[in-house]
Amino acid sequence: MAHELHDEHANEAVDGTYGAKSEKRLLRSHLPKLAGTITIHTIDEIGRKTPLLVDLKPSGNNYMTDSHNSGGIVGLLLELKHLLCLDAMTVTGETLGQELANAALPIIPRERVIQPFSEPLCPASSLVVLRGNLALAMRVMKASASKYKHLLQHTGRAVVFANSSDMAERKDDPNLEVTKDSVLVLQNIGPVGNPGMRESVMITSPRKPGYRGVLSMLRLSDGRTSGTAGGTIVIHIVPEAADPSSILGIVQTGNTITFDVEKRLLRLNVSDEEISRRQEERAKTLQEKDAPWVTRDDMRGYRGLYMREVKQAQFGADFKFLTAEGPCAK
């Protein structure tokens, strides 16, 4: 019954944080009838026509209890009703359309948290999928959480941190060469570079520009952060920096990066020839250093199993052997 309820329409109807998006992709990859039916580009396509209606932090100003008191999920679904697949079956045994038809209309308070469909907080989804030479597979950006709209179309000089330890040590150094227009780049906190893809709460603006009144900066990473995180941040960059072929992995401090939400663009402003040269050079360096990506086939135990089997962020950082195309697929 649970598998039957997990159809394409049920998955399309659920939005959420970065983490929710990854977990949905992971769950779908386990079900043969759903594997590959909804991609990050499907999510982006749906998001372009689905407005942001709920005024909650970090995109808005309120809390979950305020949303509940403004009508909750029922109130939101009623506003979105004309976009929903009302034939989708629910756990009650009735369709979504039947459930909404029988639902008691919420009493809307004077200051509502759930906006009418005609008066959205944002005309499209809070998350966008970016493309460009820094976006060969996936980049997810929470546009609505950026309260500094000038950063949604921005070109700046990269300040690169090799990993979370490097960022912790140098980010607040008064001698760090960083300005309000800089783009912070945190590498190697993806599924392989930072095993388990632990949540990073460190991708915050340095103190130096903060002392000058700068409240937000553009930040890029191959890792993940809390769904409650605000500001202009691009995460889940794929291929992750640990991959020798990763373009994120060859970004250097001083390179300029162009970011444009409207155009869904994320680009490293370096020639294709230079990118290829850096990738070749880096692949040799990683081989010489016995980096985890190139030695994982020889690793033993659970760590070796994890490093060989974990998939990239666009697939939910799942294990390959657990997916529908795993060893039992045939």
C-alpha cells in the first residue's frame, strides 16, 4: 500500500528544504516505478510555476505555529488546489480532491501567514536549480532566503577554502583578502570529501566585511546546510570537489564567478582550456597524494563500502546498491 501511494504525483506535491529535496530523490531511487521519473530539472520546472505562499523563516518572518494558526497544510493546499493532482491517493484511502472537499475551511486570522495565490511572497519556488560550467549536474540555491536581492545577479572574486577546517582557521583572520563583493567558496564537504555529508553551519560571512556593515555575501559549496539557513547560498554542487573531474575543485582564489538567478546561471569565468589544464594537473596531484576518491577501491570495512557506493547529491547521497538499478535490479 505504501509503495502504491508513492506515485509521481504524490512526490510532485511535496516541497521543502534542501534536505527534503535530497531525501525525496533518495526515496524515489529505491522504487523501480519512480526511479528517474522526477529529476532536479522536474523540480525546477514545477517550481517556476508554483509561488511561495507561506511567510516562514528563513524566507519570511514567522514560525511554524503561526502557519498552523493561519490554516496549516489544509489552508495552503486550498490555495494551491488548481495546481494539484486531485486524483492522487492519500493514506486515508480517499483522493486528495476528496480530502480537500471534505476539509473544514480554516478560520483565517487578520494577519495571515499563508498568502492568497494572487498575492505571493515570491512568484516561484524558494529553491532554484542552476546551470553553467560550475553547474554541470546540479546546484541548488534558496533564492527566497536571500534578503539582499542585489546578490541574486552578481559577479565577484572567489575566496576559496579547501575544507571546513581551513574555513574555521582563516575565515575571521583580519588579514584575509575579502571584500563585500567576494564570493566565498567552500570545497570538499560533499558525500566523499566529507563522509556522511555532515551539515555545515560554518558557511557564514567573515568578520572583516561584517565590521564594515556587510550582512550577507554569496557563498558556494558542495555540502549541505540547515533548511533554516538564510542568505544567498548555493549548495549541493556536483560533481563535488573531491572528484578529480570537478570544476568546483579547481576554483582558485582570485578567479571571478558569475551568478544570475533569473538566468539560472553559475559560471566560473575561466577559459575551457585553462579548466582542462587544471583538471589534468589536479588529477595527477590527487593520485600522488592517495586522495580518498582515487584510493577508495582499495579501502576496507564500512568506510570503503561507503566511499565506493555513495552517490552524488543530485541522487540524494544514497548507496548505489540500495537503488532500483542496484545489484538485484536484474
